[in-house]
Amino acid sequence: MMEFLSSTFTSYVALVPVTLAQSLILAFVVMGIMIPFRTLHFPDLTSEGAYPLGGCVAGVLIAAGVNPALAIIAALLCGFAAGCCTALIHLRFRIHTLLAGILMMTMLYSINLRIMGKSNLSIFGTGSVFDWAPFVTPGFPAAKIIIAGIIGAAVFVALNWFFKTEKGTAMRAVGANPAMAEAQGISVWVSTIGGVGLASAFSATSGALMVQSQGFADVNMGLGILINGLAALMIGEAIVGKHSVFRQLLAPFVGAIIYYQLVSLCLAAGMPPPDLKLATGLFVLAMLALPSLKRGRGGAPAREKFRE
Amino acid sequence: MLEIRSARKTFYKGQPDEKVALDDLSLTLQTGEFGVVIGSNGAGKSTMLNAVSGAMPLDRGQILINGDDVTNTPVHKRAMRIARVFQDPMLGTAASMTVAENMLLAELRSKSRTFARGLNPKRLADYKERLSILGLGLENRLDTRVELLSGGQRQSLSLIMAVGGSPDLLLLDEHTAALDPRTADLVMGATVRAVDALKLTTLMVTHNMQHAVDYGHRVIMLDAGKVKLEIGGEEKAGVTVAKLIDHFSVKSDAMLLGA
């Protein structure tokens, strides 16, 4: 028993820096899930397609010799466009947000394959933004932690500023009460399209960073990213709360860091990787079910009233 | 000034349960006039209000505000000129946002929103002052999320939000109906004070005959999508609840309201 604990601990500790780098990169997907889900009340699945989209776009561009930073910006723009499409499908055709997201991520799978022309692409050995980290040897987790951390901090500061501006407050109002927002002169269309687009841009950025971190792009890299991101968001919100702009924006980062450390701990303890999705799914289910369990018997109404 | 010209709206057109909600309804409200709309259920009061606010497009007819045709203007653009208080206190405010943020949203209704900081100290001081008029202590709860307020407090907040910025037209949609009598009086009192002080052009829908008698310059009774009766000027001063109820065509309605 002691032996098991000590070996688990040793392999976990060895993984901490790698996991931290990974979680800081994936924090952007969590942000891309949080913004529609919490700020706009628009449960969105686009990230499952936008994340590999960002990866594929960045992978192809870097392989073609484009500057890695430019590749990230291109990925970001593609992600933004994908998010805008999801929002448009929902608004124009009155299709439920979840279905709009499923449609978009299914179509994106083909698009991603078209972009790469094959199912995976190695960019190993080419330059990446992580080479530009100051003070550290490129290629080590520390470089990734520094670069992803800097971008993450910049995104946090920028969003924390934006959501408190007049425009940002209006965008939050659309999520809080669309009818009221409209009656206060706010265009629900502009806010929804812009917000969901922004969120998918973050997911795509995450994909672009991940491709540069791992050295290859894969069309299946988005598989299960949504449930991981959701689990991370739940953990983050449980720890830092969500009742102010600051806390709500901090939750994705805190959640991503803690969630991936937990995953790493499970793997170090010898949990078979294929079981990971089941475990994550059960965890998210438990977090979502908690309020209803606390209320006691009866639970929530069987069908939630959907917002059209 | 509000003008509704031959507004027509039919629900379930061409189906067996076709219903004409607005039957070539025309109505003019002068600038600064306070009109009170009454009528039995299904008379078209809510449809008319929704048509004016833009929430429901008309089949035919025109809506003019201060002489400008806004018939085809979407809700969020009409909001530059129109403020509305809904019957349901939940509808008029953003529940998960704070009192101050809601006040900010209302203040920006008729302005273009910028990337400047929303809640600056100057605004917060202004909101404090405007909310203190209510005497509900809301001025000390600027950072409270609106969902934690009572229905009466939320409705009072909606009212302050609506009258701020002196809209060209104020729509009150049975805005005291969901409140207990004491709170309803309080909200109604605040409404009348604000409307008088700011000389707002106001259209109020109510089921409360006493309010129709006590307040406003003109009573407008709707029936089957048309203006059935208008009582204004000197005649309005002499009107009583009993007289108003006599005009309701459906007997059961009169009995219900008289009880």
C-alpha cells in the first residue's frame, strides 16, 4: 500500500509541469465553453469542432512556413467565423442552440479534413510560439507555461475590462434576460453572434497552441474536449464562484489547472486511460445533479423550458 | 405624440380559430398626455401595446411616434424612444445582474454604447440619488443582484429605469397587477409622480378601474380590437368606477369587476 502511494506520488509529481502547461493551453477552451454557457445562456457545442479547426488551420500554416503567431491569429479568425455560424443558425432558423452546435461541429469535421487534406499532420521540429519564452530553454514545459500563462493573463485582463464596459454590460444583459435587453435597445443578434464567435475564437486559439505544443495536428483532437472543458468549468466555479464578472472569468483558469491535475493524479494512480471519459462524464453529471439532489425528492421539471 | 393608424392584426389567419386582435384600431395620444387603456380580456390591449413597442409586427396599419413612422423598426431600435414596464416584475429587469448594472442598461437605452467603463463613480452617485426617491432603500443596495429583491422592489426599479432619460413614450403594461395592494399603491404613486414631473406621454393598460378613474387624462376602452369608448377632459373628472363598469359589454365581466 505504501509502495503504491509513493510510486503514484512520484509519477504524479513528475507530471506536474507538463500537466500545468497542458491545462494553461486548454484553459482557453474552457473559456470558450464558459462564455456562451454562462454569459449568454447559449449552451454551445461548437468548441468540439472549433478546437480542432484551430489546430488544423495552425498546423497547415506552420507546415507551410508561416510565422507561428500569425498561424494562431488565422486560427482565431476561423474559430470566430465558426462561432458566428452557430449563432446565426440558431437565430435565423430558430434551431435550438445545442442542435445548432452539433450541426456546426459535424460539418467542421469535414472542413477540418479538407483543410489538412489528411487526418493528421506532423509539424515536429518547426518553430512555435513557445520558442520565444524568455529565460528558459525552448521545448521544456516551463516555456509553454510562461507563454500560455502570458496569453491567458492578457485574455483574462481584457475580458475583465470588456465585460464591465457599456458594450460588455449590454452583452451580459442579453444572456440574463433577452426580452429585457431588447427593450433596452440592445440588439440580441449582434451580442449573440459576437459573443459566441468570440468564444469559438478562444477554442480555436487553444487548438492552435496545442498543436504547437504537441508538434502535430489531428482531425480527432477535439474528441471529448467539451466534456473535459465542462468538468473543468464546474470545478472552477465550485472553487471561485460565479457571481461576479471577475470570479466568472477566473473560474475557467482555476478549473482547468485543477481538473487536469486531478486527471494526471488518476492516471498516475494507474487508472486506464480509456476509462477517463466515463469518469469525467460521471463527474460532470454529479456536479450538475448536485443542486437537484440537495433539493431532495421530486427534482426539476422533466423538460426545461428552452429559450428560442 | 403617439399615433396608431388603422392597425390590424389577425392571429391564426385562415384557420378555424382565426381571431382579429386589432380591428383597424386608430388612436392618438398627444405629447404629455397620460392615456389609460381598459377593456376585458381579449379586447386587444396587450396586442396593441406589443404592436407599439415593436414586439409584434402588424398585418396592416402604421405606428408613428412624434410624427416618425416606426412601423418597421425593430424593438431594440424603437427602444431609443420607448420605455416599457411589464406586468411580470421578472421581465423588466436582468435578474442575475446588479441593481446598478440594470440602471446602467436603462440609461444606455437611448444612447450608443461605447467601450468606456460602464459603472463609473458619477453614474453610481446619480443612481443612488434617483433610487432614493422610492424610499425603499434600494439606493444602498446598488451591488445587490436583482433576483434577491422582492417583486415590489423589482417593479419599482423597473419604473425608475423606464422613466429615466425621459422617453418619448412610456408604456405601462398592467405594471401593478402582480403586486400586493400596498406595494401596488406605492408603485402607482411613484409612477404618477414621475409622469407628472417629466410630462411623459404615457399609455397605461390596467384592469384596476379605480386607477382608471383616479389617474390619467383620458380613459380609452377597447373592445374586440377597436376603441369602443374614450372619456377625456371634463367628462373624465366626473367618471366613477360604476359608470366605467357599465360600459363593459359582457355581463360576466361587469359582474366580475363589480364584485
